[in-house]
Amino acid sequence: MPINEDYLLYHNPTTMGREFKDIASTGIVATNKVGTADKAMENRGVIWCVGRRDKGKNKHYFLYQRIVEPIAYANKEDDGFKVILKGQVTFRTDFEREISSESYFPQIKKLLSLGLQRLTDVDVLKAFREIYEEGRR
């Protein structure tokens, strides 16, 4: 069985109603992708969390959290998401890194609208793991 598969989850504060930093320390993320959430849990997923802030017409994207060992919970339909994943946070609460201008960002941007998604790009993973070394608890 594979372990420690990498996943990407995007948090848009406009649609979520909360700033991503407000949830960074909770280790809780939500998704409608039940099958992907199950895989993340079964395969001891590492969930890399990216959020966005808008400054005028400019959009800025940040890597703000890394969650490990997620456990999935069914969610009430009226909350807007089918599954809640809760895991252990591994970045310091005050840490975030803007990634908007990084050479690998186009690979990330392709995945943002897809919800919880497997992340396999080796350049992105290498960069995220380097950022993790700076931001870890």
C-alpha cells in the first residue's frame, strides 16, 4: 500500500467566507471529493494547503499549511461540503509563503479549481518540501 501520497487543497476566502490563516492551525479542511478524501486517508496523505488573497486586481497565492495523517468525517450536507478531513498541522501557525511568482506556480494554478487533488509534479513537490523545512513546527 502506498504511503504519504501528496495532495493539494485550495482555499478561496471569497467562497469559503474565512481567511485561510483563520483555519491554518485547526488541521481541518473540507471537500466534496469523497473518493479522493478516502484515498488521502488510506494512503497517509500529506495535504499541502494553498490559499489566495486579492489586492486590487492582483491575486496572490500562498502555501500556508501542510497537514499529515488525515482522518475523514462525513459532513452535514447543509454545510456545503461532503467530507471534513482533520489531521496534524506541521507548519508554524504564523508561517506562510507566497508562491504566485514561482516558476512552478503554473502547475499549481492548473489544479486550484479541481478541489482536493493528487499532487505529483516533482518540481512542485521539491519546492514545497524545501518550504516545509523553513515553516515546520
